[in-house]
Amino acid sequence: MDQFVIEGGRPLRGEVEIGGSKNAALPILIATLLTDEPCRLDNVPTRLRDIRTTIRLLESLGKTVAVRGGSVLVSSAGSLKTQAPYEIVKQMRASVLAAGPLLARFGLVRVPIPGGCAIGLRPIDIHLKAFRELGAREIADHGDVILSAAPQLAGGRVRLRFPSVGATEHVMLAAAATPARTIIDNAAREPEIADLAAFLVKLGAKVGGAGGSRVVVEGQRRLRGARHRVMADRIEAGTFLIACAAAGGRLRLRGARGADLAAVIAALKRAGAAVSARGDGLEIEMRGRPRPVSIATAPYPGFPTDLQAPWMALMALASGASIVSEAVFENRFMHAAELGRMGASIGVSGAEAAIAGVARLTGAPVMACDLRAGAALVIAALAAKGRTTVQRVYHIDRGYERLERKLCEVGGRVRRVKR
Ligand code: EPZ
């Protein structure tokens, strides 16, 4: 298992290219199951493990997929299967989204119920309740769920009990191939939802309200192929912003969209960073220690849960005390103990972490336990005095393309050691 060896204590200076969004690309890749015609997706972070897993999922269901750099060409090689393999779903829970398009097109699908992961149980009850309300019947069978809808899914109105990103995307995917009107109330408002909606419209569906709490989809029996450029990864951009706030310096993030990160940028400004829109991206400058800024994660447009761990790493260095509250996932503070090994002073109680900022973190051997916790440890290591080894970098490779190379290009001293 690869490790990162990081020599900390230097500011970040220069320009970073922000890649395509993992969390937009995954549902959009799965949306190619809605049509038998060829699709081309550009600006896809094809080096990411989760993207490779999704490509294997599409191939296992009967698609032919070619990867050309950051472009993915998906075409049909005959009829699609209606059973997603456990071997793939167990690696990446977003694979479950394949059920929607197959159920809508063929009236029957069998998918493994995704297991939990480090940050929580990750149930899909909201997804399944929505499909029942749209006319599907479900049977649990040996770890799988079989969904059927004869003669097909109906349209209708569903209200999500929580604005789940995956459940919103899942219903949109099924509704796009259902020749009726489907209304989703209390829909998630994340920017990735709007990117998926844009692709579904290119396929021939009508989608209104994406980005708001009510999404309306008018589906079509037959959808066409399309080409789409995936949006920039706002979580990667936010990670680099927070890294610069922690290590100091001045960074330009080419391709980053400030509108996707308003809550994070507001918190960074309160912490003392200068953040501004520059040309086709963002620029951040930071001098001295961050001021303490408490945050509570929330569904978009609130502070994103995926940047909670990086924020905690920044607050570990703040000139005072702050509180980080995690309201989206039930177990997303595992990075606190690893940051403590580097000298951070953090107490966790339930959904709250109390952080007493310290003037200096020191390098130490630490272990990534999930994707964003790993990013938090890299951020802490860049700011710390001395050497840090971050173990289990495969977690980080799920969501950050060539992180070590991008950081080295702006003054970070990060080396990947193959184990
Ligand atoms: C998406 O996960 C993202 N993943 C996550 O990013 C992100 O943290 C999350 O949205 C929240 O923004 C992708 O887009 C691939 P949810 P998702 O459904 O869709 C509970 C990363 O680091 N819930 O909005 O799974 C759930 O347990 C990943 O890139 C139910 O209870 O998130 C969680 O507590 C991590 N029942 C909360 O809702 C359900 O049926 C939010 O989950 C569905 C969800």
C-alpha cells in the first residue's frame, strides 16, 4: 500500500488545474445506461479508482467503454444485463444508481444492497421508498434487492425525507426514461445534480428545477446519445483552498467555480484568507495563523460534509478554539485522532468536535481512513514542522487525481512511496 512522505513547513505558491468532478462524473457515466446510442463525456477524472470502478460496472452490464485521456466514449454492444455484480457494488456504493435506469427501461433489475463504509452505514432506504412510490415492487434476496415495475415505472410525486444526493440522482435517472412526469420534492441541491440534469436534457429528457428543492422530470421511452463536459470538482478546489490557508502562500485554482463553494469561501475569509475570482478560476492568499471559525456541515448550499475533515485540519492551527459539527454522516470524525498524533488538540463528543488551535503541528506517521480524512492529513502535514508519512493513500486515490504531483508543482514536498 502506497504512502505519502511529506516534508512540511513551506507555503504553497503557483497555479493548480482543478480536474473534473468525481461526484458529477459518476452519475453521468451511469446515465449512459439510459440510451443505446453512443455518448462521449469529457473532463472526466479517469485516473480515479471510483471512475475506473464505474467503467467496469458499465462493461459488466453490456456497454463498450473506451478511455481517451480525460474523455470516456460509451457505446452499446448488444442488450444490457439487468443485474449489477456484487464484486463491483461492494467497492463503490454509487454503483447502486445503475438500478434506476435499468428498472425504468426494462421493468426489472437486481442490485446488491451496498454495504456501509468508514463514514457510516450508508443505507438506501430513501432511494427504495421513492421507487415504491413510483410503482416499483421490491424483494430482498440474499443481499440483493430485486426491483420490478410492470408494465413500467409510473410517474408521480415523491418527497425525500432528507435531501439525499444519491437518492435525488437515482430518481432523476429512472424518471428520464419513464414517459411521464416525475416530481421530486426536498431534492438535494448540490451542483452535481444540475450537471446530471444538463446531461439528461441532452439525452432528450425534460428536467426543470435542478439545483432547487423541487426537480421535475418529463421522461422519454427512447433517449438519444449525447456529448457532455463534466463540471469542475468543487471538493478538490475546496481542498486546495484549505491547504493554502493552512500552509500559507498564494494559489490560483484554474477551473474552480466560486459559486459552488460560497459557504467554504465565506468561512475562509472569516479565518483571514483573501479569496477572489480570477479569470477562469479562484485565487487565495494567506499569511499567518488562521483565525478560529466554527462550522456545521449541511446539505448544499451549507458547508459541505466532504470538506469537514480538511477544515478541521485548518482549525487545528487556528489562533483560538472552534467547533466543527457534522450533521450529514454519523461517523465522520476518525481523522481527529490522527490529527492528534500530529499535536492537534481535538475533543469529540457525538456530532461535535471541539478544537483548541495550536501554534504548530509536528510531522508523524498517520493513517488515512477515508477519502477526505486522508486529504485532511495531507493538509496538516503540509503545514506541520518535519516529516509526515500518510499511510493507506489508496483512500486518497479514490477522489484526488495526482494529488502529490499537483502539490509538488506549487511548492509542496510530497513523495509517493510504493509499498
Ligand atoms: C454523496 O453521497 C457523495 N458521493 C458523498 O461524497 C457526499 O459526502 C454526500 O453525497 C453528501 O454530500 C457521491 O456523490 C458519489 P447522501 P451519497 O445520500 O449520495 C443518509 C466523497 O467523499 N441516507 O446525500 O451517498 C446517509 O447515510 C463522498 O466524495 C440515508 O439515510 O450521500 C447520509 O447520512 C463521501 N438513506 C446522508 O443521508 C438513504 O437512502 C447523506 O447521504 C440515503 C442517504
